[in-house]
Amino acid sequence: MTPANPAPKRAELFADLPPHLYDQLLQTARICHIRNGEYLFHQGELAYTFYLLQRGRLRLVQHTPEGKDVTLATFSEGDLIGLLVAISSDSYPATAEALEDCELLALQGAPMWQVMQQHAPLAVRVVRMLAARLHEAHERIRELSAERVQQRLARSLVRLARKVGVKQADGSIYLDVRLSRQDLAQMNGTTLETVSRTLTAWQREGLLDAGREQITLIKPHDLVLIADDLP
């Protein structure tokens, strides 16, 4: 890690934070770099630090007692990682793996907690952010328990398109993230064989183009219909 530069990119969370409080946060901040495939932190480690992703993409993977890996979330530029556990001095619930070379601003949880106590609007923003993530987690649980695999898979692709999609001239959407079939299987609580079979069928129907760890949604609207279980 290296000391933070004088003006690192701000997260939306800190948009209206007074300069003196933002400087207080940055006093113990550091810039860190990790390469594609390396780990930022591991599941079970005590969390004193949270991160603002300045460049690159990561995924959060949880290792289950049964020996399976489940991808809980993907992060892109501007996202905060590990905030809740850092301010509560808890342990990281999952492992953060770089999907490409990344640059992050590492911030300490204790100063963040102090600044939240001094600036109520920041505390409110944190509560709203956590509430949104909790709602998203509940949606994922509902999807895993009640929806067909094809519906869950389509919803995952649509969600990724909104987050990391790059619209092409022909109207298709390229998912700008390394994404294997195994990743999709982990994200949707299904098997590699089921994901491969479904993607092959959709590619045959012209809905998408699935290469090695790369996917382009050729007919994103049709995938939205599948995700919403509409004819």
C-alpha cells in the first residue's frame, strides 16, 4: 500500500461531506493495488478496513461449509466494499477477488464511525445504503427459492447489464467483466451443466453471444421478459 494521493476520487456517499471531515477520513487512508486473480481480503479475517474501488472490478465470494463457492456480489468503479463490517469491527463474511487489475482507496473503520457521529447526513446515507443492500439480499433469497433457473440466470445477466454493460452500435450490450459459466452457476445456485445448456440454447435463439468468459446480450429486451417471467 502507498499513502493516498491528495485528492482521491470521492464516492457518492461522501459527496456532501465537509472538507475538514473528509480530510479526517483520509489521514489514515492508503492506496492499494491488486492484480487480476489476487485477493483483497479473505473470509473470516477481522475487518478494520473498508475500500473505495477507484479502478477495476472485484467479486465477493463466500465459501460454504459444503465446500461450494457462492458469488454474492460484483463491484465496479465507485463502489464501497466492507463498510458495515469495518465500522463494527466484525469479520469479512466473504472473500474479495479481483476480476481485473484494481486500484482501491483503503479507509479505516474507526475514523469512519467517528465522522458519522459528527455528521448526521453521512450516517443517514450509510443507513440507506445498507437498507438497499439488505433489500437486494432479500430479493436474491426470494429468487433462489421461488424462481426457475432460467429466470434467475436471465435476471443475473440483466442486472449485470445495468451495472457493467456497454451498449454497442447495433443495440446489443457487452458485459464488460470477466464472467465464466462457473461464475454464473455460483451466482444463481445451480450447476455448471445447467448454465452451459441454457446459454447454448439462448445463443442458438440469437438472444446472446457467449464466448469464453465474455457475454454480449444481443436481444436484452427478450432476456428482460424471461427474467420477469413474461411471454
